[in-house]
Amino acid sequence: MTNFIIKSHRIGTCYASPHIFILNKGLNSGKPNKEAYTNSFAIIFQNEEDCENFYFVAFSLWQTRFWHKYLTGSVIPFLRLQDFKKEFNPRAKAMIEEHEQHVKHVAALKLLEQKEKQFQENINLINEMRRVILYRYCK
């Protein structure tokens, strides 16, 4: 199993090693990102491959709303660092131990992410064309 460090992110901190950020406030708590959130945890890895694998594990947990049962707070819910550490380690180990299935799932998620980007680009082009046509029509 790979070693990684989970800690609270401080604004302005730069990490030399590969890392991901996990949002810890709001209803989207647990959402992973390559860029830092204001309120987030940083997970620091030893190599880029582990970082990529754990990003998709964290993404899967967030998409399935796994973290909702661990949210605390009445007005703005948040995820505690202790709860995140306690639950993320065993879930990540279990998901990565089934390596062949994990690799297939990661490949499928990467493909879906790529297709989603292409779809968004097409939507943006359609909207731009609509604006051009309406501009020409009104002018």
C-alpha cells in the first residue's frame, strides 16, 4: 500500500510532491480537485501514479455521497479531518486492492471525463453560433 499524508490545507502553501485537494465544507464536502479550495484537505503522495489513482477513489466516494453521513454542523456542514482520515484510508485500500477492477474503472472514468469536456465544448460552440445568428438577425 502506498503511503500518503492527509492534512489541512493552508492558503499559500505550495507542495512539491504530487497532491490533490479535498473540499471539507458545504454539501460538496469530499469533492477532489487538482487546484486548492479555500477550505480543503491536502493529500500528498510520493509519485504521480498514486496521486492519479487516489484522485479517482476520492472522486468515486464523493459522487456516491459517501461523506454525507459524516458531515457535522447545522448551518454550513463540514467534514472533520479525523473522520476523513479514519474513513478514507480503509475505503481507499479496499478499492485499490481489487487492482484489475480498479484500473478498468479508472480508465472508464477518464474516458467519461474526456467525453464530458468534448460535450461541453460542443455546447459552448452551439451557444456561440446562436449568439452570432441572433446578432446578425437583430442588426
